[in-house]
Amino acid sequence: MNKIFYIDGGAGRVIAAIPALKKYAKLHPNEEWSVFIPGWDNLVWGIPELQDRTYNPDTKGIFDNIILKADVIVTPEPYRVPGYFKQELSLAEAFDKEINETDDHSDLKPPTMVFSKAEQQNAANFHNFMKGTYKKKKTIVIQPFGRSARIDGQPMDPCGHQMPMQQAVPMGQPIPPKIIIDDSTRSLTKKSYLKLTRELSKKYNVVFFGEKQFVLEDDIAHKAEFDLRMWGAVIKYADYFIGCDSVGQHMARATETPGTVFIGSTYPINTSYPDYFKIIDKEGIKKYSPIRLCGLDGHLADRMNEDSMRFSDEELDEIIKNIINDIEGVKE
């Protein structure tokens, strides 16, 4: 049977699907099959089982050359797996259930990313630059804002993308301070992020991982612009990663970089790697947001979760202390 797996969604989901796809390759060595990944097909470059089978659906000629030969097209959707939305399965395990049609995930490996010699050297050069510039021995990469984050008041273009803030105010007028909103409550607050970077930069080189629009007026973290693969390589060579429910934490797990992940409105077992990272999951009311299952219920759940990423100064002080202890290998 000629099968196509269509992996839809964000880059983090793609990385989480890699273990199940590699498992499928092992279980079906003589079968014809392909993988379609819109926009993020380069995340599997260098993985022997997947690189030559994976395509961007926008590739010219793909319909005549690949799709017409398929017997079945499968679009795995972990969010519709009951074990996932009941907090029994991780994202990777839900992909395994969908792709390999199994409830046995004991042989599922962690996600992986493979980098070329040039990518690794460029990442090593960047870290040497960080050490030479900021004079600290260790470097942290921090991704504070997830995919749902937005700048309040920033206009949208016809395609739904946010336009630069400069286009939102009259010419010659000062640009107001940025207010960052994440309606899904998966991102750090601006206050929490700035305190983290201010305190951690006293001991470490701190690199901001995020879109240019989220660069803040009071931020002292180093800013760099890389494509997503290069960010993966930079995280691989970092000493530590701090993030939220977004692609960076999946990259850190795939490159075996230690870290701390802030879990807001989601659940650690679903979206992160609680057996690997230090998890910050604030106690309190939390409702599951049924993304890709229904509409209004998701928005109502988000309203109940708004406190899950709000931390007091005392809570942040304790979190920072624990992060430093983790980086330094201090056992309490």
C-alpha cells in the first residue's frame, strides 16, 4: 500500500511526530510511503529514515508525481485522540497511536534533529561570539513567547499577519511600549520575561529566541536572527534552555539540552517532556482547551486559565534560584 502521512500544524508538532515516523519506517521497511509537511519539511533534513520521503506539499509537480500514486492519505491529529485530551498521552505518543495504530509506546524514542557540519560550526561560532562579547562561561537560550502571542493594537495585514508597529502610529509619533497578549495563556508575561533575563544575565549569556516584533524596549537579552534549523543548532550548543509551550522546548529535547519549561494553560504530559525538563506548572484552576475539537468551549477554557502564567516577584525569585541550581548542578 502506498501511503502519505500529512503532518499539519506548527513546527513543534512536526518534531513531536518524528519518533512515530521513524518507528513506522522501522516497522515497514519495504513499503512505499511519503510524508507531507507544510512549511516545516526542513526539520527532518539529515534524518536517514525521513529526509528522502518528506515533501513540502507546495512542491511543483507533487500531485502528478506523488499524490496520484497514493492509496491512502492519513492526517494524524493528536488533539482528537481521547488519551491525549484526557491527559494520558504525550503529543509524541498520540502521534504514535495515529501513525502506527498502536497503544504500545514503550519502544518510542525521543525526538531527534540532525545538523550538518556547517550548521554545527555556525552554532559553535555563535556561542564563541557570545562568550567573547558578554564574558560569561555559560549561555542560555530563552523563548518566552509562544505561537499565539501577539502585540496589542498591532494592525493585521490581509493574510492575518501582524504588521510592524511603526505602521500603527502616525509618522513622527513615539512608538508606545509593547503590550504582549497571548489569549491561549501559553506565553510568559512581559514582566516575568524581563525579570528572568535581568537576573540570569548577571551570571550567564542570555539569548532571546523569538520573532523580531517581540523585541522589547527594556530587554537586555542578546538578539539574533536565524532560521528555525539554525535555532535548533544554537539550542544544541547552549548550556541551558528556558521556554514555554512552543517549538523551542521540542528542539531542546531533540538536542538533549537541559532546561526549564513554563507550562501555562496546557498540561505537561500533553505538550512537554516532564521526565526530562524541569517543569513550572502553577497550581490553581486549569481547564483543558479542546483545540481542533470545538470552538467556544476552547475560548471559555482560556478565560479560566489566565492566572496560569502570572507569577509574583517571590515566585519568580524562587524559580530563578532553582534554574541557577539546575544549571550549576546543585542538588537540594
